[in-house]
Amino acid sequence: MARGGLIIFDYLLDESEDMHSLLVTESSTLLVGGLQNHVLEIDLNTVQETQKYAVEVPGITIMRQSSRFFFCGHTSGKVSLRDLRTFKVEHEFDAFSGSLSDFDVHGNLLAACGFSSRLSGLACDRFLKVYDLRMMRAITPLQVHVDPAFLRFIPTYTSRLAIISQTGQCQFCEPTGLANPADIFHVNPVGPLLMTFDVSASKQALAFGDSEGCVHLWADSPEASFNPYSRETEFALPCLVDSLPPLDWNQDLLPLSLIPVPLTTDTLLSDWPAANSAPAPRRAPPVDAEILRTMKKVGFIGYAPNPRTRLRNQIPYRLKELDSEFDNFSQVPESPIGREEEPHLYMVSKKYRKVTIKYSKLGLEDFDFKHYNKTLFAGLEPHIPNAYCNCMIQVLYFLEPVRCLIQNHLCQKEFCLGCELGFLFHMLDLSRGDPCQGSNFLRAFRTIPEASALGLILADSDEVSGKGNLARLIQRWNRFILTQLHQDMQELEGPQAYRGAGGSFCSSGDSVIGQLFSCEVENCSLCRCGKETVRVSSTLLFTLSYPESHTSDKSVKNYDFAQVLKRSICLEQNTQAWCENCEKYQPTVQTRNIRRLPDVLVINCEVNSSKEADFWKLQAEFAFKMAVKKAGGEIPKNKESALADWKDLGSPKGRPLCTSIEELKNVWLPYSIQMKLTKNKGLDVSNWTDGDEVLQSPLREEEDNVCVYDLMATVVHILDSRTGGSLVGHIKVGETYHQRKEGVTHQQWYLFNDFLIEPVDKCEAVQFDMSWKVPAILYYVKRNLNTKYNLSIKNPIEASVLLAEASLARKQRKTHATFIPLMLSEMPQAGDLVGLDAEFVTLNEEEAELRSDGTKSTIKPSQMSVARITCVRGQGPNEGIPFIDDYISTQEQVVDYLTQYSGIKPGDLDAKISSKHLTTLKSTYLKLRFLIDIGVKFVGHGLQKDFRVINLMVPKDQVIDTVYLFHMPRKRMISLRFLAWYFLDSAVYSTVLAL
């Protein structure tokens, strides 16, 4: 096994060579060791022997390599450390008195297992020898509970060892700790013994080989990656000369060299005299149209990605009668979407494609967000890690009771998703079309252990490569966020709550999230012995369960969405469960009945395979045929006749119909559904249309246990095989939101694609072309929902947040305080001036690429985090004295402290060693939010960027920014250093330079 791939070649050794060990080095050479007193070195590029190293002790059975040494294990039980260039022995460990079985090296540790000499011969030693390569001496041996035959380091999170016995026992332990018998697993080999064991380069898979020639593969996931940068191996074409297959002369790509030519002395056809022939060179084939579509020109040179439509170094063999295709090289067929950057997404409308921010030298200042969003609603920026949940944040925001509840919530937990989501909703309220970013919310999201355990936190590499299944991910995130908000709201009445208006939302024993989303269910388990167990619980959402299709039955049954929904809610399944009566696991029938309907019905669609996608597609076709027949027409043959026929059709009830036949295609989802609880604990679910009988009053609705739900939002997965796709949301924005933003009262469906927001027709929310648009989450809202809840918002942030507070730093001394906190008599009022400055540190470096013309293109900007915030009084007797000078504690890894500009040093943000006034980001954020809410005016230099990183939305009339105050049109921005030199005296200028 080579580094990053598989190397296959033939090399014939001498008969005297006895090969026992192989090692592929980092310099692309192969070392071969055996029982002789030398080691062969073979160059893998030329497959030639390049060197033969003499060894003092013969019998090398195992070889390893690190950045410092070659490690050779001998049959005598010794491990020698050799120089990488000369192969001379530098150090030697006498590990075992008998023989060496296996050893491995990781970092500064070497662990070995083997056999010790006993009176009766060799015995397997259960003590692993561990050596420290820094001091070149042995440390405490590690006792294990199996007979070690093989061992490997698995350095994923820690330097764990995997110890394997030949009988199939496997134990995991730390090399410097104690082995625990609970960490023993068993491999079931086909043969009696395991003969070999290895770990993949990615540390995600274990391979065992047994004596029967079988390989057993263990992995942590069904799709494990074996190498860090693996790709499919391009094998050479098989040689077909020996097999002599039948030859088809009609194939253009048939190699004529497959015809065997006998060795003869007769004249061949290729010996035709040159005087009797005329040279006719083969004309070069045209450039692939796909390459021309995607080509980008820099000067006279064009660059395009390889479409991989042909094998390497092969072109199709064209016969002479087909040469007419090459006559006109200037005519290039155009793509149906033109020459665009994403030609593989030609069927996807541009508004559904993944949007990206193109950064320039000025960052985001010259990026035209208005081109993507002409509404007054705020989008969300996608470049932050784990921003795949942007569309779901928008769905929760446009649920009026959720928006009001979350903004009334405030607690003392440092990382509370409810608080951070309320701050983000407040920004979305204040924005007038400008995009916001949920960096603080996602920062709190990354710190929650449950989110990491559920696999909701994506690494940057997974987001770029699209390894994660976004549809499954957003459905798990949907369940997680509802559960987390439900728990946060239940804790609101506890001792950690701030004094504020949030408590008025909660009822005793339940939260408003529970009242909105919770559905009380009765789970009944019936054993075959007749024992019935009933358990009452609640669920916040439902997952669609699709009917099973039998392979023998070729006919496809027609289902309404209401039928599938009822089947999913009132789920009945057969499973093994513990029966107290039988006192053992028995086959039981588990049924679920509904006792109380939710106000908001949340549905995870679970379209995770082609089977579910085909079901949606077939049901949409059935629904399309039924809709056309119901309207009095037959299925149209073409679009033109369909439009003409459909416009002539009229509804006998005067009900409005779709203006285009296209609006009925790919539609299976109803806009409204009716649910009714029967007296015998049953549930009736049916599709609801505007022409059906309307309920008389909400009171009658409660008495009859009948609810009508209207579709409020759909979250869909836009498929893209190259990048993993993206997530967008269709949201029905209510009247109150339009009233606040635009001053009008109406309802409208909108498409939310990160910072792209566009009004769409309601039919787009329920149309799912399964080839590129797959449903993930559905939100149905009960009619007249807003009348049941208190929708008033009371600001929970009080003036007490500005008073003195204790520092998180243990070593802070009061004599070194850099600010004087505000007194109650000094509380700022609307219009007061406050000087503000902020310093930042870098969490992730900028990702950029260098174009062929030498220009730099920013792919992903650096991720910044606020590290220090200072606020200065602008009036009063203490004018010019800071009242906030907070250093922000951070738990995330800092890449660059930017000490040259920020003055922040390593350790200033660590609560254990910092001498600064250290606080949490949430504590300082509340102070700034209070100042914004009371209407103070902030004075500073470059405040727009500061507020952006802090994640605050400040009205423009509350900001006095010297960057724009002294800016001339079409001129560059003036630095603070120049302004201090020009307007202030030299002493102040020197102070600015020192800062």
C-alpha cells in the first residue's frame, strides 16, 4: 500500500532474496527487507534497483518511517533507528528477549509487541514496550488483556493504540494510560487466525486479513475515505490481443492493432510505393463544445475545466464519410443557457442556484446586494461556517409567534441559542434590505455538544466539497433547533432568567415553543401475549413514512398527500420490544394515536433516495392528470395547445384556475389540509381547497377538534453533483411583516436563497422537479394562529447591564482598571455621543487564488472575532473617560492576534492568565444593544466594519463615522492617522501612533 494510492508492478528478485517487509518512503522509493544482511531500494518511477544498504543484524521483518528515522524491526527482538540518508544505525532498542511481532511509530512514541523467552520456549508478552523518542528511553510498559500480535496507532483525536491478537480480539487504549477490558472487541474471521492488520491513511477504516484469504473491513461510516486526498485510480486499458474478441468493423473506436499479423517475408500493403500514393493527413478534430462554453479568456489564451468526456490521449477515429462534420470550424453550437460558469445546471433557474459573494479590494463595500434583493426584507450571508441553515432561520423568523417569543427571551447562559436567535431577529427587523449575518448565533451553535454529536457541525472542507447530504442535515437541524428552543424556553422561569418581559410568554409546565409545535401523542405497544402498554409523550415534528412498493406489483397506486401524512402521524409498525409479562423481547405492534393537534405542523419529508423521489414524481403525475380531467379537459400533447385549451376552461363554481398548464406540473403538495380528531381517538386528514366549506368560528373549531392548516413554508434541496447543492426556502410572508417594512397589508410568497430574495408565484412553493429540486421540510400553520398568542415585544434588556460587573480573569487587579463604569445618574439618553472602537482577532485566514494574469481573487474572506470593545463618554463631567473597556473571552482557536494593529497579545483573552477586564461576548453585546435601543449616537472611525463583525445593526442616523464624514466623492478613504495629524495637535497624533 503506497501513500495516497495503490502501486502495482512486477519486479523479479534474485533467488537468494527472501522478502519479509516492504516500505514505501516519502521520496517515492520502495525498501525491501528480508533475512539477508542488506536492504534493497527500488525507484518506483523507473522500477529499477538504485541502492543496496548493508545491515549489521540480518532478519529485518518490519520497517517504518518518520520525519527523523527509518525504523527496522529484527527477528531478534530489537528495533534499530537508522538515518534517512545513509541508513546507518543511530539508536537501538532491545525490546524483547525472544522475537519482535509488530511495532508502530507516531509522534514521539514508539510502541512494540513481541515474544519473550521462557523455559519452554517463546511466549507472547502481554506487556507492550513504549519508548519516548525525545529522550530515547523506555517509559512505563502498557499491560493489555489480549495476546498482542499486531498494533497500530490511530491518531484521530488522541494517540490511541489498536492491539490485535491472532484469534481476533481487538483492544483500544492510550499508550500512556491503563487498558480497560471494556474496550475489547472481537473480529469474526473466516479462518482460524488473523494474519495481518492495517489502518487506512485517513484513520477511518481498519482492515484485517485472515488465514482463509478474506479481508474484513471496519469503518466508522458506510462511505469511509481511505486516503486524505483520494481519487479514483485510472487503470490502463486491458490487453485484448490474447483473448481475440470478435471485431465489429462499424465501431469508430475499434483499434485495428487487435488484428494479429503473422510474421512473414511477403510484401505488405504498407510497402506501397510512395510515387503511387498521395499524403492525406488526418484533420484535427474540433474542440469540444463544452470546453468552448466554459472557456474564460485572458488575453489570447483560453482556460476551461476538463469536461472528462474522453479518455486520456484518445480521440475518436472518424471515417472519411464523416469528415464533412469538420468542414466548418467556426460554427460552435451554443448552450441553451449560453456560456455560463455553471453549464451543468442549465435546467435550474438562476434564482435557485447557489449565490456567492465576489470580493474585491474593498471587501463587501462595492458588492451590489440590491441586484439580488429588491425587497425591504433582509437576507443572510452564506460565507460563514455552517451557514447552510440560513433558510430555516428565515422560516422561524417569519413565524410571528416565534419571532415575538424569541425576542422577548433573555437569560444568563453564555451560549444560549434562544438569546442569539433573538438578537439576529432584531437585526432582521431593523434592516431595510441590507443583508445580515448570523455569526454570533452560529458561534453559539458550534459550542453546543448535542449539535456536534448529531453531526450538524460541518468542517470547512466538507462544505466546499459537498460531502454532507444537505437534505438530511437540514432535517436533523430542524429537529435539533425546535428541541433546543423548547428547552431554553422552559428554563426561562428558572433562577438564570434576566428580569424582563420574556416570562409572560410561558405557561406552567410547558413553553410557548411546546404550545406551538408540540403534538401530544399516545404510543401503544401490544405484545402477542395480549399485554398492552400505553405511554403518553409529545413530539415537535413528524417524518413522512412512504408506502412500501412490492416488486411483484408493477402497478403504482395513487395516494393523496393527506393519506401519506395520516399514515406517517398515526404510525403503525412491528418491532421487537421488551414485554414485562413475558419477561423477554417479543414481537410487538406499536401504534401511535393523536391526543392534541399542534398549532404549527412541521414535517420532515425524508426524500433521501431515488425510491422516495420516484414516489413523489409518480404521485405528481397522477395529480396532474386528475387536475386536468377535473377541469374538463384531456391531457394536452404540447404546451401551445395546453395553454389555449386551459384558458378556455371555466370553473362551474367560479373558482379561479391556474392560467398556465405548467403551474399544475410537478405538484402533489396541497396548499391547505384539514385534520380532525374523532371521538374514538382516530384522525381524519384530507386535502383542503378554497372551495370547500369553511369553518364557522374558532370556537366551533375547538369544539369539533377540526383544524385547517395552510402551507406557510417549504425548504427544498437544489441538487448539484459537483458542489453538493444548496438549500433555499419558499416562505409565505404575512401581513404584519409587509406592514412594518413596506406599509402595505397583503400576503406574498418569496424565495429566500441566502441574500437573494425574490417574490414568486405560490405554485413554485409546491412544484418539485425531482431531477433538481427536492423537498426537505414543510411548515403548515393553523388558520387564525396569531389571534391565540400575545404578539407584543418588550425589550428585555435593562439599564443594569451597563453597571459594574466582575471580570472573568482571575489575575485582574483593580489598580490597573482602564475604565470607570457608569453610575445610575450617568445613564446616557437619546442623542448623547458615545465614542466607540473595537479590536479584532482572526479565527480563519483568508482563502484566495492567484489568477493567470497575476491578479488576486478572494474566494473566502478571513473570519474575524471581536476581542476588545471600548466606549468613551461624550459629555458630562467625566467626558472622554471610558465606561466600557471589555476584553472578550473566546473559546475558539485564534489564528492571528493582529497584535501590530489591535494590541491584543496571546493570553489576554484567556481567563486563567489574563490581567485584563475579561467578559463574555454576550455581556458586552447586551451593553451595546442597550445603547442602540435608547438612541445614542456612536462616533468612531470605520464603524461600519466594526458593527458588522460584532453582529449589530445600527440605524444610520445613530452613527457618525469619520471615514465617511471626511470622504470626498470618487476619492479614497482617509485614514485615522492622517485625520489626527491634520485636525489635531502633534501630541494627540503621537498618541494615535502609539495606539
